[in-house]
Amino acid sequence: MSEAISPLASPFPAMPPIAGVSLRIARAGYKDWAKSQQERCDLTYIELDKGTAVAGVFTRNVCCSSEVELGREQVKAGHARALVVNAGNSNAFTGYRGREAVEQIMEQVADHLECTMAEVFVSSTGVIGVPLPKDKAREGVAAALEAEPCSWEDVANTIGTTDTFAKGATAQAMVGGKTITLSAVIKGSGMIAPDMATMLGYIFTDAAVEPAFLQELLSTANRSTFSCITVDSDTSTSDTVLAFATGKAGNALIHCFDCPGADAFAAALNDICRNLAQLVVKDGEGAQKFIEITVTGAVSDESARKVGLSVANSPLVKTAIAGEDANWGRVVMAVGKAGEPADRDKLSIGFGGTWAAREGLPVAGYDEAPVAAHLKGQNVTITIDLDIGTGRATVWTCDLTHGYISINADYRS
Amino acid sequence: MSEAISPLASPFPAMPPIAGVSLRIARAGYKDWAKSQQERCDLTYIELDKGTAVAGVFTRNVCCSSEVELGREQVKAGHARALVVNAGNSNAFTGYRGREAVEQIMEQVADHLECTMAEVFVSSTGVIGVPLPKDKAREGVAAALEAEPCSWEDVANTIGTTDTFAKGATAQAMVGGKTITLSAVIKGSGMIAPDMATMLGYIFTDAAVEPAFLQELLSTANRSTFSCITVDSDTSTSDTVLAFATGKAGNALIHCFDCPGADAFAAALNDICRNLAQLVVKDGEGAQKFIEITVTGAVSDESARKVGLSVANSPLVKTAIAGEDANWGRVVMAVGKAGEPADRDKLSIGFGGTWAAREGLPVAGYDEAPVAAHLKGQNVTITIDLDIGTGRATVWTCDLTHGYISINADYRS
């Protein structure tokens, strides 16, 4: 964790344990962490009871890491016994040497648990292009297997890199007369522009859910949550979100939408995904303001999402918000460059519930005072009505500040 | 012109006059310019002799200005008598009121020259969403019509907004035994991510060129010059490049590639376009370094251009260069997110002629010293070999610095 905490940070929530999930952390020493972090752990080991279902979504970046390549195959079988997360080295773009390091970890844990390697999931996050050191991984995993159980907050801190606060979320739902619980952690702050999946996020539930249906629910939730956030338009090579269901809650197995409680479970999963996605934006590198952009009247929901992300990724819009400047002209520009259907003369744009422009024209007698007051706050809303259809989407981003430049012009050295 | 001049600025070149072109500037007072600029002119009037051919390329931003909408129609006729450029107000997103202001200018000049309105081209640049004030435009045009002729440098200064230096370029070619000359000016610094066209650029030549062929040559040159630069990935609502050919050089009319001197003219036009495009990048908002990115081995030239622009638009790559950090992992990421065919395990990346990664792996025994030295300079080259085809492209951008944030978080106020 970095020293300067995001002004948008929230306290770590009280997170209940999940039956069938045990948490451990250790210090592998993958990188020379800053002085204040020299004692930090950087290897997370999470053990899952037999019978745990798994689903996952992964980055579309074609230069993805071995961890992502392997994980994409592993989720197809739908079963998991363990998760290992390495922080400080993403092991991406490291060729066969990187892949060997991942397979070594899988084998070490599989031997310990007497399971198959395919049931051991591995993620890594950090600098690109340095093969994960095998000796450090071996000793780190050995230490984690011996470690005392730890808390969710310990895990959230251990998977972080440039994150400035620990990020977790929890939810409950009634499923067929049983209370089921979801607890989740996530890391991410820069290189955030998920393309169908994002950063490193892990969701654990005691619900009994059939793997293929869990995958369907996770993929659906992903489309309106992780795929609707951006910090800097840069899509990571390691993005991964995994959901694990241990089945210990005692509910009848959920395998389709007709099952009792399927809707409630899907809603809880969606809530937790949105919560996690928003936490990543709130820890966006250099973020001072949280921006929610709602697009209505598009030709389709997907078109609305693309328009929203075009605005959310515009450096000129993001710097205007940083400067608390209601520069809606830049929003017009970003709508126009999105490559999606739009009619300039029907376009309306508002901030904080006040329209600045309606139907292609500045609002007559537009009073900027309420908008200026809104922009001084930490939470900024932008509303865009295209008025040519019924498609809609909401996306989330943060402003672009000097903090982003400071963090990224001096990251590797 | 702003007060802090780009460190990448070059002196304004000695630019020859073009027969059949006369230059005038005036002060319309479109905006309250900063104190140091209060005396600056902001209206440019360029008169063209009868028989001048014209061609143009314009922004693809669907929220384009009336100037762009009208200009796109006007170039189809191929003839021009005058150009008016307003600075300080882009007149974009101003509906029917903005359009009326443009038509008033066209009519005022057409009356003066006894030509058609369609022969009078108008461009405007500056803040979006404020209708161009008609009274100021009328008085400004009247003053310009009465003004003494001025220099190319005066024109380059008068069309600028956030530009920090005057940008012009000139070229000559032998066409059928006659020397023909091209002189051109351009403005642009932010909101630069041309989509088939860009910013405001004006090229004047005394060559005799048939309008349709001039358009073909300009469109072709545009694809490898203006369409290959980016400052901040934001595509302006007003981008326009116009080429005017007065025909005074005495060459036989060029109307196809078989005409004597057509190749020489095309090469000179291409040179001047690349020169102008690079000048815009060198005046990129906050730019400290000029970055040339060459992509080879792509499946097509267009695919190579898209990969190049994905790298050129990546905030993480641009901040790494600002920090003089040879962080080639970020280049890998940006290649991978481009959405174009690429094979991680064939990818090679170099800086300043030194390979950092070859065929998907860090180079064994990679010595960062020459790369570090290269990155300390003002001109940075990045080479990306995809090794899956024969497509290639070169694109140009600048680094992303605190200067960009400072300029854009405090632009409108």
C-alpha cells in the first residue's frame, strides 16, 4: 500500500468468514518494496474445501500473462481447491520462464492438498517483463502453507501494489430459506480499462452454485460493473476476477434461474461486483473525484456504454473535472469522437442534475452556480441524453490530476 | 500564443509568398485574452485570386461545427476565393445561431469579392458551446478587408489559441520545368487525435492543380501524416486541413499521376503535411519530448497504424517517457490492448535502436545504459516489430507531463 491514501478511500468493511475458505499470507520478497513497506507480505494463499465451484473472467489483452492463459483453461473444469496471488511482479511477457514459475506453484500446492494442478489458481500483479523468481515463490508458498489464518483485510492488503487502501465488499441473500454470504477483495488502481474483465478480484461465497451457472452470472454481472469502469484507458495484461462457491451454506444447488433463490443470489453477486468495481475507481491513481456518467437515449445499451467510456477516458473531460470546471463542450467532443450513432442537434448534457445543454444548444439563461457547487464535491455526476433510442448505461471513472503523472512518471525506478 | 514556449519549438521558417494569395489579420475580440495577449489579432483573412482550386479534409467527430459541415460541402465544388479563420471561439455545438454567424461572414466576404458564398471558407477554433458573436465577426471582417497585407508568421500567430509557438512550413518542387512553391501554416496543441483529418491547417501553392486531383493527393498525404499523430487521444470538433492552389506558377495543369511533375508535387505536398503534423505534436500541451513510434511486421499498414496509436495514446507509456523510464512492459500492454492481431511470443520492442525485448522475452543480458541515455534526449524513438506480416506505419506523439494537467485543469476559467 502506498503512503498517500486516496481522498475517496472508505474504511475496510466488517467482512464475515466464508465456510470452506481459509486465508493465509506470507512474505516471498518478490520486489524491493519501499522502506515503509519492507515488512509487508506479498504472497496470498487461500485454501478452498473440496467441492468448491469456480468461475472467472479475464483480460482480453492479447499480451496476457501465463496466469491468465492457464486460468482461462482451468475455469472450464469448474472446480477449485486453492488460490495463490503474487504481488510485486506480474510475470507478464516472460515467456516459458514465467510459465514454469506458475506451474511450479501449482504443483507445490497440488502436492500439499493432494489435488490436481488444474484446481490451483494463480494470479500475479506488478511490474511486467521480469520472470517470477522460482526460488522466492517456492519459499513463499511453503511459508504460507505453514502460516496462521489471517483476516480479509490482511488479504486485501497483501494483494495490493500501488493501491492506497484495502478494498473489500460483502453481501448476503436468502436462497431457498438459507442465508448465503459473499465476501470479496479486490486490488487495482492504475492500468484500469477492463475489456470484459479487470484487475485482480476474488469473490467467495458459501452458496452452492453449479459452476456453469456461476460463470453465466459472473459474466453477466461483469458487463455492467467491471466492464463499465476506467481509470486511464489502459487495459492490464493480468486482469482477473474469480468467483468461488464452497457450497457450505446448505442451500439446494443453484443451477439455473428457475432454482429457488437464483435471482436473489444473482442480485447479491451483481451488487458486490459493482461495489468492488467502484472501489477500484475510488483508488484510481491520483483520483480526487469519483465520476458517475449516465448515458440514455442511445441506439443500444452497448452503444451507450461505448459513449460513456469515450467520455470517461477523455483526458480533457477528466482534467476539466479535476479543475472543477463545468466544461460541457469537452463532453460534446468526447461524445462525438466515440464512433457511435449520435445527433449533435438532439444531444443534452447535464452535471449534478442541472442541464447545461439541451437538444444541441446551450440552455437559455443557464445558471452555472448549482453546477459549480456540484463540481466542488467529491462525487460528480454527468448525464448525457442522446435522444435517438432507448439504450442506456452507467460508467464510472475518476478525474485526471497531477497525482497520476507523479505516480506514473516514477513507478519502476 | 501562451507565455511558456514548448521546449520542442523551432523558429518560424523563412516562408516565400505565394502568387495569388494575400494575407491580412484583424482584431475581432472574440474572447478576453490573457493580459499579455490583449493586443493580439484573432481574425485572419486570406484572399485568393480567381481560379484557385481547393481541397480539404475534415474531422470525423459527429458533433462537428457548422464550419466543418459547410466546408465539407464547399470543397466538392473545388473553387475558393477567400478563407476566414476565427480564433478564441470554435463556434461548435451552437446550433442554428452558430451557423448564422458563419453564413454572415461568408456573405460579407462574397459581397466584397463579388463571388459566391460557397467560395468563402470559414474556420473557427477555441471554446466549444458559445455562438460566435455576429457583431464582433462583422466588425472584425470589415477591419481585415481594410488592413495592410501581413506576413505568414503574423497569420500563424493569429490562428493560434493554446499554441505556444507559430508553426509554418514551406516546400518547392520542379513541375514541368517550372518551380512551384508551397507555403503552409497550422495551429493545434490539445484535443489532437485526428480521425482522417485534424486541427486547423492551411496549405497554399502557386501550382496549377485540378481540384479533384488536389483532393486525392491531400487525402492520401493525410493518411500517413495528420492521421498518424496524437497528443491526447481527444478528437476535435473543428479539425480542418485545406489546400489552395492558385495556378500562378505557370505549370501545365496537373490532373493525374501521368502529368509531368505530378509525382514531384505529391512528394512536396506529403513532405509539408508531415512537417506540419510534427510541428503540432512538438507544440503538444505540456510536451517535453517528441516521440516517434515505428511499427513493423503487422498484418497491414492500417493495423500497424492502429497499434502505433494505441501505444501513442497510452497514458502509462507517455508518463513513462516523461519520467525517462525505459518501461517497455507498458509498451507490451498498449500493443496488447490495441485490438489488432499480435502474437505475444513474437513481439520485439526497442528504444533508440536498442532492443529491450525480442520475440516475447526480455533480451538476455539487456544493457539499459544506452536506452537510458537515449531517453534523456528530447527525441525518443520506439520500435515495435510484430513479426506476423509486412504492414508498417510510423506515428508521432509527445509525452504526458504535469504541464498537460496544469493547462487543462484551468483552461476555460
